[in-house]
Amino acid sequence: MSIPTRMPRAEPRFDAVVTVDWSAAAKPTTGADSIWLAAVGRDGWAGLVNPPTRGAAMATLRHWLARCLERRQRVLVACDFPLGFPRGTAQALGLTGGEGAWLALWRRLARDLVDDDAANHNNRFAVASAWNAALGPAFWGCPPAAAGTHLNPRKPAHRPLPDRRLVEERMPTAQSVWKLYTTGSVGSQALTGMARLLALKDHFGNNLSVWPFETSWSAGTTPVVVAEMYPSLHPAEVLPGLPRDAGQAVAMARWLIDADPAVFQGERGLQPAEDAAVRQEEGWVLGVSGQQTAVRSAPAAPPPTDPAEIYRQSWSMVRAVTDLSHLPAELHPVARRLVHSQADPEVIATLAASPGAVTAARAALAAGAAVLCDAQMVAHGIIASRLPSGTQLLCTLDHPDLATRAAAAGTTRSALAVEAWVPHLAGAVVVIGNAPTALMRLLAVIDQGAPRPAVVLGFCVGFVGATEAKEALMRRNDLAWIALGGRRGGSALAAAAVNALAPGGEPA
């Protein structure tokens, strides 16, 4: 990969923003209080992932940054943990080399911290205890088993170093970097986060700079800029089914992509010695100044109650958090419908289609082709008003003697119900959102000479047979198909795919 070393811009705007909501958890974890990475790009790229470990998070981040660099895009990485320690920390540790105090601290931390990529376990309390032996009682907070001579569960009354960085003195609700345990333990996030950022910096070399240490009070000119954010400065997005952490990461990414360049200017009222401490050791937070910090206390707006506005915001969020870079453009509307139906951007990871399948499906639905469904829930989820008048939505699962005949034949009702589709198969849209046996039987009757449908939508679900049935479909080069690989699927997803392909399938 050829990566440019410098890409000057007339103004400090970015082509993409990646936000990092960090966690110092001691085991792999997802959901609330775990790691969330959100990305927003001006080219429509978006992503939201919830890696279970710090190692997995950094692998994703490196992949995303490499993607941007390959496309010659400038990207801002905003992290929700401190990037520096209070003034005087480096000197107290005897770090007086030629590089900046912040970088010397990062290197010392990376040397001392052990953070297992797979187990997510780290030795941060041992590191804090060892540093306290040189610093005095600076770090505090730990489980009883980690307490000792130099580390106490309780906050010490007197400490030789400042309790807060200069930026935190302007943010009354921000926690101290020295706090390592229980609610608001940003110290643990800082210890694990800074060590990981040093590895990222070493990986990308001169293509990456850290604000404001290497850029002063500007966004700099390197392709990648890493900075510190404070999510409470901006109201979180409400993402249905996802924790607040995810909404904060998305909200900050969307805010920063279009934020005024003034967010990089910091506090103009600093004294010269304070300014030097910030740019050499402490760091700063994007958007914090004497005037702007008050934004953090503004309550988040209540979620809307108007149905049209809920729908509009929902689709806006889908577009913001869905990474479509691995899919062909023709599948994007289907992918977004699937994400919308599940409130889960990861659901499209295994979405695939045969060449021309989307075009074939759209043409068939627009022409009023029969839609054959393996379950009534699939049929009920399809928005029939978007299909031409007279379109037949057919489910044959409820035939009166189907259960008796299936038992006698030693098969499932779903598989036997496919037999009744044969007179309607030619040019039809087949939608399977439930039974793997229905999909396997469909492929069998086609091999036996039944007419070929216009397209098969394979969204069957389950632990038994679903993966295998869909793999059998996706190996076919004599059928047009759209499918979701693996065990995931279901009636809601199958119906959502049809709704995306029908005329007027995606909101503007």
C-alpha cells in the first residue's frame, strides 16, 4: 500500500471521523460499558462496531485508517480517554529525554503495561502501584486484592501532583486521570488507551500526529490526527436497542465531521506556562473552552413522539452507522432495510447476492410477479401496497392436511408446502425467511425440472440446517439469489429485503 506522508489542506477539515468509546474491562465484553467504534465519512462510509477486546478494537481501527489512507482521505480519531497526565508527572518519573513529556510517558507506559489481546486482562493496578512508588500517592482506587503499600482503594488526602489537568479544571464533572476503579474510572481507560495509541502511532509513523502535542492549536496536516474528546459535550444519539455508549460514539462522530475548526483552538486564556504544559504533557479536549464547556450540562433532547419524525431519525441513524464498503452499490438499499429492521449494523456482515439478482428481483416485483413465502409471518411483513395491484402473496403452509402428509412422508410441513409452489414458480420471487428444509426442497424440485423463479431470497434461520441450506443456494450459478449467510435470518429480515426491492422501497 502506498501511503502519502503529508496532505496539506486549506482548512482543517476531515474526510472521515472515527470515535473511540474505550473500556479497560479485564475480560472480553460487549454491550454497555464496553468498546464502541463509530465512523462517519463524507463519501457515505459509516460504521459502528462493538469489539469484545482492546486488541480487536485496535485491529479494526488500523483497518479503518488504512482504508482512508488508501483513498487519500484525511481522518480524525477522537478518543474518550485522557491522552496525557497532569503537569509534572514525567519529571517525577525521571523522564527528561529529548522527546516531549507526553510521548516519554506513553513509551514508559507501553513498556510497563501488559494487556493481553485475547483475554483482555491487563496489569494496570500493578503499573499504578509501581508508578506511585516514584510519584507519591497519585493513582488511587482498586479492588481489595490489588491494594498494597503504594496503591489504596480510597482517594489520598494529600498528593504531590495536581489532581486534575488544566482542561479538567474547566470541566467540573470530568473525572481525574488518577482514579482507577469503580464508576468514572478514567484512569484505567487512560493507562490502557495511551499504551495502545503508542502502538498505533508507531504503526502509521509520520502519517499520524497527536493533537495538540504535535499540531499545537490546529488540526495539523498529517493524514491521521488523534485527539481527545469528551462525549458529554454533545447530546447522545438514541439508537434503539443499543446502549448509550453507542449513541455517544455516533453523535460525536457526526458532530466532529462538520464541527467548526475552532474546536481545535482550545482555551485562549491560558498563561504561557500553562499553554506549554498542555502542549507538552497534559493534552486538551476538543471543543473545550471557557465559553463552550457549558454545552456539557445541557440535557439531551427527549426522543420524538411524532411518527414521521421517528421514522426520519431512524433512517438517518441507519445511514450514519452502516458500513456498506464491503457490498456492491446495488445491494445498499437492501442492506439498509435489514439494518433498519433489526437496529443492528452487524446483521449485514454476511449479506451477498448473485450477479444481476437485485435487478432481476426489482423487475419481477415491478411486473407483479407472484411472491411465494415459506411462512405467514414473511407474507404479513411485506408491504403489499407497494406491489402492483393483483400481485399474489402466496403461502401454502396452512393447507388442512399438510401436517398429516408431512408426518407420513417423514419430512417437515415447510418442505412439503414447497410442492404446492410448482405451478407458480416460473418468474416468481421466492422468499424463505424461516425453514431451511423449505429452501433445500426448493432446490431439489428445481433440479427435478420445476420452473425457475426470477430470484430466490434465502433468509432461513436456525442452528440446524440454515447455514448449509443457504450455502447450497449461494453455490448455484443457475439461479438468481440474495442471501444472508450463517445462522441468522428470520421472517422480519426476509420481508425487509422484499420491501427494499419493491417499487419505492427506500425512503429518500
